[in-house]
Amino acid sequence: MADPADGRLPFDDEDFIDDIKVEKLLFVGSEELPDKGSDNTTEQRPHAVSFLVPPVPASACTLRGIPNAPARLLRTVAFTPPTPIKRGLSSIKEKNEYKNEALVNFLKSEYSDKIDTDYDIEDFVRHVWKFDAKTIPTKIDYQLRADACSDFLGGQYVKKNGKITEKERACCTHFVKVLSGLFGALRKNVDRAQQVILNAFSAKFMFLFDRTIAGDYAHLKPDIGYTPKDLKLDEQAWELLGLFGEMKKRSVQTHMVREKYPIDLGQLRKVRRGARTTKKMATAPDRNTTTPPTHPMVTRSIDKTGAAEDGSRRAISARSTTKRKSRDIGVDHHAEGPVQKKLRDSVHPHPVAYAKSNETRMTNTQAQVVKYLNELLSHGIRQYSTGFLIEDTKVTLWYSDRMGIVKSKSFDFILEPHYLLLMVAGIAFADRHRLGCCPLIEWSPRHLLDYRETTLKLPHALDAEDVELKDLEFKLDVNRKREVKTAYGAIGRGTTIVPLKARGAAAALFGSGNLVAKMAWQPVNRVCFEDQVVKVVRKKLRDSGQPHLKNMLKHITDLKCSLTLNMDDPLLGLPRGTMELPDPYELRLFKVLIIDEYLPLQFVDSLDEFKRIMRHVVEAHYWVYEIAEVLHRDVSNGNVMFYRLNDGSVMGVLSDWDLSTKKDGQLVKNASTAPVAIDPIADASRSDAEGDMDALLTQVRYRTGTGPFMALDLLVATETPLHLYRHDLESFFYVMVWFSAVFNPKTHELGYLEAWEQSSLKVIGTAKKDFLKESDEFERILRNVHHSFLPLISSWLSPLYEDFGETILDAVTAMDKIRQLQSKIVLARKRPGPNTEAAVSELEKRIKEMEEKHDGAQSALTYERFMAILVR
């Protein structure tokens, strides 16, 4: 047998993996989930993977971050399978810009398998725009404008070299005339009551003349906009756009020209009958190959044949051939966390039947449409976005929400003009809410182009003590300094921050100060949410009885109240809730958190303020970990915030507890409700040593954080490490370095640190290794620090770098070596030989040496040493 010391064995790893058996322990790996919003935050869905591992000794010692856990816990998880890293849209950002090619490639890669296709046209209009075909006014006969149709059929609209010609411009203009003609006919044909509805959004179809629409992210140019009629061409903005149209007319179709284009409304069904056929676009290989984790809100399960527990049947998603869970999930608004509550029967009168699409990846034209859906959902306060695509004379309708995309069947608007009339009617009678804006927001009809006299109304909510509140009202307080901000990306959390001031009863409860509503679509299987974590943390600190711990409350998000709504809650009116689609890739809940407004770190006025804020959050983070036993796990520049006291001094706040976990992996308990799990673990109730060990070993492992600030161990490890306190401490150091390198105190703007802001976390890890290893790289990163922040290098950054840099590298190197050596032991025992035991003994000796080195490095990364530098 080959000497294991030289790294060579007489068989390869693939042979070993194919034939591997379970000996004792089950490790939980992960599968990637869709984007969470605006950053590189990653999270994975669990699936079971078994590996043969050497026995774990019963002797125990204390590990940092896992009290009473066996010392070799972190080393035995060397056999946890690698965690796929799911990219967010910020991962394609290049020097603060979103390039078109990178955006298209991202959407093709990440959204192709989240599209339901061939949805019925009439049902699309009825569910999405809430318009029924039978309500089309019938006082007069409808027809398409003959001159506009003829001119359209005789033209082409294909951009060449990124430029638009007069002929192409005319072609698109003619189609807009067709749409506007139908819009005008509807306006003349309605009664007085319908006229009020028809004017609700007060918009028109407009050819956008190849203009870039103003927005916060990509520079995009849709062909057609449904836009407020008082808005000029050069004032168009994604936040104000109702929906979009995209045209691809590649051929001249004069053979279809007629004198008249009458519309027969009898071609529209007044009542939907029969089964719908819906297809799935999918990528290969299929990513959802295992059963998703059971959630306490799931009330019914469905097997492979489609049989539910009660004997009824429904279709099984083409994404999976294993058991699915029913979509009958609900939220009890009177409880602190989600509980079982059946809102509606998921077995439809006409079961959904669908098959996987032959398309494995969206086309360039489809990607163009999805770009615009994505951009609409990334601006304003939206629940969903819609648009349409014209390819020659074929039209398809498109819809996107935070869970996926729906594409209708196509229709030929020349041969089937009744569908075009239905589309225009659905759009014309839609108000802001039916065009996708949040139904909890009420706009003033006098101010359609801004947020004046706009309110947020919460019919019910839970306060910080879980007391139910009713009929809360807030005024949107939007100006240049307080803007509505939405995370980039259609599918995912879609976090939106809305600046507010309380009114009426809400003002009596929460005061007249600045508040914000944090709206987000959170994954159902997350189990525990930010509002629940904040309540637990604040209660533990408040009940500690120690003044200095109560003082930490100043540095933790101050939650006023929260609202949780299920996807199909009538308050939301989300089309997906009634569209009878296959279950989305990931079910989500809608959360609204009302919290105090905090300022981003970039608005500090001096180095002293920055240092004060950092001391506050590092100290608060530690005491939350010690007293509430909660680990944040997403320390980043965006989550370190502050507010000003009346005297102008600053108070640091650590925000965004979405990805936090209990430091020992157990349950977070709220005094007023049942236990709430942050990280689900297996058999957590067992108290014996072996049971606790199994629970810790089988807990779900997440690779969490925001790329530029993630600990090196989390970036470079081939397997998913357990997230520890020291990883968050390391992240605070990277926040200081990054902020110093990119911050301009004069303009309060943040620059770009290219080495740390890459799409690949592995690339970021390599850059950070170089940074910690080479002093020249440390100096290069910080060479452009503003002169007012130069003292930070000598007082904090250099001491932290010298004190912790080598230690971090030692810990990562030692862990990598331990994993390599353990793999060699497993492989050696797979094919034993006469020298196997001697070789294994030598490997175990080397592992012990690496363990001592790793433990020494771990013990050096402490809060006390870190804070000692920060108080200088």
C-alpha cells in the first residue's frame, strides 16, 4: 500500500464514493435555494448524505461556540458534502454597474427552472389583472385599427447594432396605435361607474423610443411602457411604470393585411371549463432531487402518485419525483410563529396537469422579457410585475412574483384579436394594486407620480410583546433623504425599506419619530424569522437584571410591531394564491416589520463616530451571543447601522437578524409561545451525551454571510463548516478594512473593492488569503484610504491584522489538513492491506498534531483580545 504521507492511495475518490456505505453517522448536506435579495447571502436546503467515518471518541472537551460538544465535532464534519453557493444578483455587479450580458447570463442560469409556461390566456387576465372577460362593455362592436395593423404587418422591428431605425420605430409605433385604439374604444363604451375604474391608474401605452428607463440598477430600454399619462418621455422611471411591452418583429407579413379586423367577443369563454395544461421550463440536472424538510405549517403530504392523505389526488411537480408537501400552509396572526392553519383546500376542482418543457434554458428573447420583470420588481413597493412580448404577430403575457415566473400561451393578435382586446381591457381596468403594487399601500388619486398623501395600513399586527394590535396606519415620508429602497432581484426575499411616520393610534403607541417598514418575502422553511429572533434577544437582555446588559438594547433592532401573511391571504391578493399553479420552487411568507429608522454606516461624519459605532456593535454582538445564545451570522457593512441622539452623538446598531442561529443549534424559545427553531436539528430533545452529539452532527449546515465580509474558513472550505462566534468576529474586522478602503467622507459614498466583490466566494477567499498572508497586499488594499481615516490603520487595523491574521490562516490551514488526513484514513480502511494499521496510526498521530494547532488558533480568536484593541 502506498505511503499515506505522500498523499497517494491505490484507488481514486470516485470509486470510493460510488461504493460507500453508512457505518455510524448521518451528515446533512445542502441544496441551493433561490436568491434572497440584495446581497451574496447564501442559504441551502438540507438533504441527507451518508459517509463512512472513523469512530468519534466519547471523550469531550469544550469548543468555542459549542458548549459541551466533543472536541472532534468540527473535524468529523470534514465529511459533510460541499455546499453549493447560490449567487445573488449583487454577485454580477462590476464596479457598481450591472452589465447587460452578465445580467442575461445570470437570469438564464438562475431563473430558467422557475418558469411555468402555457398558462391559459383568459385565466391569466382574470387572476393577474383581476379582470373577467364577461365584464367587457358591449355597447359597440370592437375592431382593430385597420391602418395601424396594415402598417405594422408591412414593417419590421429588429434592432441592429444596438440602434433603432425609422422603419423599426414606425413598426412599434403602429402597434401602440393598435393598443391605444382598443383602449379608446373601451373608454367610449363604458358606463359612468366603469369610467371611474378605467381612470384609476390614469395611464397610456407609450413607445419609449429606445430610451433608458431611470432606475437604481441596470440600464435597460423596454420598447413599450404602460405609464402615467402625465409623465413625459424623458421622465420615465421603473418605479412609476405600470408594465412593459417588448417587440421582436422579424418578418414582413403583408399577406395578412385585410380591410377590416373585427373582434368576435363570442370567442372568449365566459366560464372557465376543463383542465389547464401548464408546462415547466427546467434546467438539467434537476436540482430538487430530494424531499424538502418538513415544516410545522404543512398540513397534508402527497405521494408520488398524487394521492394525498385523505385520498384525493393532485399532480406532482416535474421538478421532483419524490414526495411533495401540500401547499396548504398558513399563518396564525395571533401567534408568535407560524402554526398549522389550513386556509384553503389545495385539491382544485380541475387538477393542474402539466409536463416538463422541452426547453432547458430560456431563449435570449425570453431573457429580455425576464430582465424587465426583474427590473420592475426591483423598484417601488411591488408584490409582482407583468408585461407582454410581441414576436411578429404572436403575443405572450408574462408575470413574476417572488416565487417564480408565469408565461401564458401565445396568441396571434391578427387572427385572434379577441385576446388582444381582453389583454388591453385587463390592463385598462387595473389600478396600481392589480398592476402589482403592494395592497397594504394606499395612494392618493391626486398624486400618482410620488408618495404624497400615501399611507401604509396594517389591519392587524403583533407588537414586541406579542400583543395583537388593530388598524395601524402610517404615513409614507419619502423625500431625497428618505427613499424607498428595494433589493435587486425578482425572485427571492425582495426586501423593501419604506420610510414612515406613525399616525393616529400607531403614533400613540410608537411616537412621532422616523420609522421604516421592512417588507420581505421570507422562505417558509426558514422556520424562524427576524421578528421572532429580535423578540427573544431583547427579552433575554431585558430580563438579565444587569444594567450593562440592558444597556445593550440600545444597539439591537427596536421592533415596534410585525405582520405575517400567507401567500394566499386575501389581504395580499397575490395572483399566485389563486392561479392553481404547481408549487413554486420555494414557498414564501410575506413579512412586514415596523422598526426604528437607522442610518447606514456611510453617513458617519468622522472617524471617531465610526469607531464608536463599531465598538457598540461588537460589544452588543458578544453579549447577545453570551446571554441570549444567538449568533448573528451575517455581519456586514449593510447590517452595521446607527442613529443619532438629541445631542448629536451616535449609537451603533446591529440589524438584520434573518440568518441568526442558536449558538448550540438548539431551539429558541419565546416565553409566550411554543419553541421556535432557528436551525432545525435532529432529535434535539435528547439530553444524553450521545443524543446531543448526534443532534449537533446532524444539524443543517448553512454557509451564511455576505461575500466581502465572510470569514476565510467559510469561503475556502470545500465542506460546509459550522458557523462559529469567531467567524462573526473575523467579519467585523473585514467590515473595518473594507469600509476604510472604499469610504469617501466628503461625499458619503462607497467605492468598490474589486478583489473582495466577486461573483465567486472561492475567488474572494483566495484574495483574503493573500491579504492575510502578504503584508504588501494589506498595504495595497488600504493605499487609497481617505486621509481622515488614516489613523484607523495604525490604531485598529494594523494591530488586528498582526494579532489575528496569522492565527486565522493557521486555523484554516490546520482544518484543511485535518480533513485531508481523515479522508486518507477512510480510504485506507476501504481497501485494507498488511500495512494499513501502521499507516492509519501515523495519520492519526498527524491529525492529533493538527488538532492541537487548530485548537490553539481557535482559542486565540477571542472577544477579549479583539475588544482590547478597539478600546485603545
